[in-house]
Amino acid sequence: MRIASSVEKLTPYTPGEQPQDVDVIKLNTNENPYPPSPKIKEVLSSFDIDKLRRYPDPVFNAVRKRIAEIHGCEIDNIFIGNGSDEVLSVAAKAFVQNDEAIGSFDPSYSLYKTLAAIRDVKFVSSFLNADYSWTDPVISKDGIDVALFLLTNPNAPTSLSFPKEKIKAFASSYKGVVIIDEAYADFADENMMDLAIAPGNENTIVMRTLSKSYSLAGLRLGYCVGPKELIEAMYKVKDSYNIDMIAQVVALAALEDVEWMKANAERVRATRRRLTDELRSRGWDVPESQSNFIFAKPAKRPAQEIFNKLRENHIFVRYFPGEATGERLRISIGTEEETNRLLDCLLKLDK
Amino acid sequence: MRIASSVEKLTPYTPGEQPQDVDVIKLNTNENPYPPSPKIKEVLSSFDIDKLRRYPDPVFNAVRKRIAEIHGCEIDNIFIGNGSDEVLSVAAKAFVQNDEAIGSFDPSYSLYKTLAAIRDVKFVSSFLNADYSWTDPVISKDGIDVALFLLTNPNAPTSLSFPKEKIKAFASSYKGVVIIDEAYADFADENMMDLAIAPGNENTIVMRTLSKSYSLAGLRLGYCVGPKELIEAMYKVKDSYNIDMIAQVVALAALEDVEWMKANAERVRATRRRLTDELRSRGWDVPESQSNFIFAKPAKRPAQEIFNKLRENHIFVRYFPGEATGERLRISIGTEEETNRLLDCLLKLDK
């Protein structure tokens, strides 16, 4: 007793480094380089703190109403979590039994494996092709069913989108629940939300976050859209009051300013284009990103060496060791000025 | 597949009603009748929203440092959750295996049973005596060990504290983890924090919340203090960034104004004294509360009847049906004015 044995042997998820030094150019955790909507400033300044002595709305109706408007669905199709992390851990309780497994592609978001370990169920990887293109997910292994498949699209760290018809065909044949993690969808040419709100859909959930395109990683608000029956199961297992009152008000202000978010996403896409073209002209291999980062293979020196040299120059990017990822760097899209400094630095290093 | 069978049969926890009507006297969810520290207003107004584009401190060092100062422990002794709810669900992952059980007294906080159901493990009740006094906890049943015992002290809804020597003796003989849920400790004559920070303690965790005495139910911040080894296990299974950046700043402001909290707790205790004495003088049975509510048996009419009549008069209190609780009402301590209106109304009803 005392500590559960599954927890004793658990290796926790390692988030990207958060240096406190303000001089650092921070391109390592896919944060947005632009600030969130100024409407948030207004709601924080005018917030009546006396309200805080009361419990918040446990089912966050005002925020759900706004999300339903944005996506053209009903509030019963929407669940909100304290970050996408909580949406995922609630889904792991609601849709996975102790003798079932969670699956995802590999490479993909490395948190998924940790999530399965915390839930104390098996994790089944579906290995992508060498060019990170679609492969049919493994839905059963060693007699254990994958009850929940977590499909990041656009995928991370690869930056690529999968073809919609592949996702759709997989979801419609799959007996488990598929969550399409669309953290980066606002930076992509298309998204899969129509699969979640399609009549007759019984197993496909699309998840979004305010962390990336809405510039609100510090707020912790993720949501998902899916069939009412599945969403209802998620409400049954969530903590009673999982979104605090201030977060509800701030999220609503952000979601009422979609134009602000879209303008920032456009700026990020434009910088992504410039960075991609410039690095390609220097001989780097840069896949056509659909997200707010690129996953690029340097022309002349090993990725890890460049990662270390950039770090010495106060530019933080992300490096994932391993066969499928170790030749590349994941570089978040910064401001134009940050991108200039990155390109200048790489020009010196990548010789 | 799709929805886990344990979730399909799950009955969700029912929080107290949150009427939106401002004319209601709301004495049903043990919220504080006084506002939180005015320092919170300052930090919200001056908050730099540009920071929100970055992820928050995943281990909330500034808040933990302040909590460590308050209780005279180290930051490695402290875990913080998105409300005590999250502290409890993290503990249920960290300290309980699939073949073990969670236990608590009965009557106690009704969420605990739901927590075990969500964790999909057995729940073992230890029934208190008729006067709600201490009974030795059941630590094993039908061959299943209770790995985690949740001990609310002061207890809810009974309002009473257990003797410290009983708690201490139980904890020192118990092989599992005991969490002493001290949500109401700031309204009590004594608390058990010294058990959590005692040298040699290996299994006792004390949990606090900002929801009650700090008037911050809307914020969702609970924390616990305990042995480093257990606290470390909790960090391993929590969501990556479970406390948002604004909540960290607000919590810190509140915790830096302990005097404000203590002054409000004193006012609540004074009103509790007056309400208790007045109801006793009318023949009610009112145990000597150590919390911000009383658990009182009316003199002449059934509790449920008074509950309904109060509701018709826009006064909300809490009624828990059942043999051990059904003769009483749980009434949160309101302002002096709310208490006058409650007493006036009861004078008319309780004849």
C-alpha cells in the first residue's frame, strides 16, 4: 500500500523548458508570440471579486453557449476541461476500462503515453511511415482492444495534417472512441470539426484548446465537441467544479473575439511561410507545416548539435531524441523579429 | 467499448443548488458570506495579460513558498490542486490500486463515494455513532484493503471535530494513507496540521482549501501538506499544468492576507455562536459546531418540512435524507443580517 505500484514506476511527462530569463527567444513550447485579446484586460479589471466567494457554474453554460455558436452545434455537444490535458484524462476515465488500451500514432504528442500510464492501462503505438504520413491505426494488440484512439491533427511534432478521407474512413469503421486533437487547427488549411457534428456520428470527438491560437496557454482551457451520449459520460466523471469563475469569464471574452485570434493566426502563418522558404533555400528539409511550428531537418549539422548551439545563444527550440524524430528540430513560429534573430543565428551555426 | 461500464452505472455527485436569483439567502453550500481579500482586486486589475500566452509554472513555486511559510514546512511537502476535488482525485490515482478500496466515515462528505466510483474501486463506509462521535475506521472489508482513508475534520455535515488523540492513534497504526480534509479548520478551535508536518510521519496528509475561510469557492484552489514521498507521487500523476496563471496570482494574494481571512472567520464564529444559542433557546438540538455551518435538529417540525418552507421563503439550506442525517438541516453561517432573516422566518415556521 501507500503509493500505487503503477505510479512508483511511472515516468512523468516532461513539458518543454520554461526559462525565466526574459532575454531568451522561446520557440520550444508552441506558444503564440502575440498577446491575447485586449478584451481580457477589460474583464479582469472590471471583475467583481465578491463573486469569488460563491462556487462557479459547474457546467459553464455561458462559455458553452458561445462555443456552440462558433461551431454550429448544441451546448450538450460540448465538454470543457482545465486545459486539453484534463479533457484527455476525463476521456481516459469515461471511455477506457481497466482491461482496455489507449492508442495513438508514433510520433505524436508524447503526453499520451504518460496518460495511459497514469490511467494504468496499456498503450498501443501505431507507427507512422518514415515521411510521417498516414498509417492505419492498430486497434487491437495481444488480445487487448484500443478503446480510445488519440489522433493529433495537425500532428505534433511532425506539423503535418492527415487526409480528411483517411480520418473519416478510420473513424467510421472503428468501434472505440476517437479524439481528434485539433490544438493547431486554427493554423491549418482545413479542420475536422464537421466530423464531430455530423448527424449519426457516434464515436468522433474533436478537441480544441485556447492555449495556441488564442494565446492563452496560461489560462488552461480546452474543450471538445462530440456526440451527446459521450459528452454526458465525460460530465459524470469530471471534478465537480473544474473551471474556475475567472477562467470562465476570460475564456468567454477570448471566444467573443475570434477575429483577434484569426488575425494572429494569419501572422503566424505568414511567418511560417517565410521561415520555411528561407530554410529550404539553405538546404534544410522543411515539411509543409499546418501548425504554429515547423519540424525541420538541418542541411549540414546534426539537429541535436544545432539545438545545443541555439541554446547557448539564448534561443530555445525543442529536440526529441529517437529514430523517428532525432534528425529534426521542432521550432515554434515566433514574431518576425524573433524569426530574424533565429535565421541570423542559424546562418552562423549551420555551416 | 465506447463508454466504460463503471461510468454508465455511475451516479454523479450532486453539488448544492446555485440559484441565480439574487434575492435568495444562500445558506446551502457553506460559502463564506464575506468577500475575499481586496488585494485580489489589485492583482487582477494590474495583471499583464500578455503573460497568458505562456504556460504557467507547472509546480506553482511562488504559491507553495507562501504555503510553506504559513505552515512551517518545505515546498516539497506541498501539492496544489484545482480545488480540493482535484487533490482528492489525484490522491485516488496515486495511493489506490485497482484492487484496493477508498474509505471514509458515514455520514461525511458525499463526494467521497462518487470519487471511488469514478476511480472504479470499492468504497468502504465506517459508520459513526448516533451522536456522530468517533468510531474506529474499517480498514479492510471482504478481503479488500482500504488504501486511502478520507477523514473530514471538522466533519461535514455533522459540524463536529474528532479528538486529536483518536486521529493520531488511528493514523500511526494504519498501513494506508490518511487524508485529513480540513476544509473547515479555520473555523475550528484546533487543527491537525502538526500531524502532517511531524518528523517521521509517513502516511498522514492534511488538506486545506481556499473555498471556505478565504472566500474563494469560485477560484478552485485546494492544497495538501504531507510527507515528501507521497507528495512526489501526486506530482507524477497530476495534469501537466493544473493551476492556471491567474489562479496562482490570486491565490498568492489571498494567502498573503491571512489576517483578512482570520477576521472573517472570527465573524463567522461569532454569528455561529449567536445562531446556535438562539436555536437552542427555541428547543432545537444544535451540536457545538467547529465549522462554518451548523447541523441542527428542529424542535417541533420535521427537518424536511422546514427545508421546503424555507425554500418557499427564498432561504436555501441543505437537507440530506437518510437515517443518520434526515432529522437535521445543514445551515451555512451567513451574515448577521441573513441570520436575522433566517431566525425570523424560522420563528414563524417552527411552531
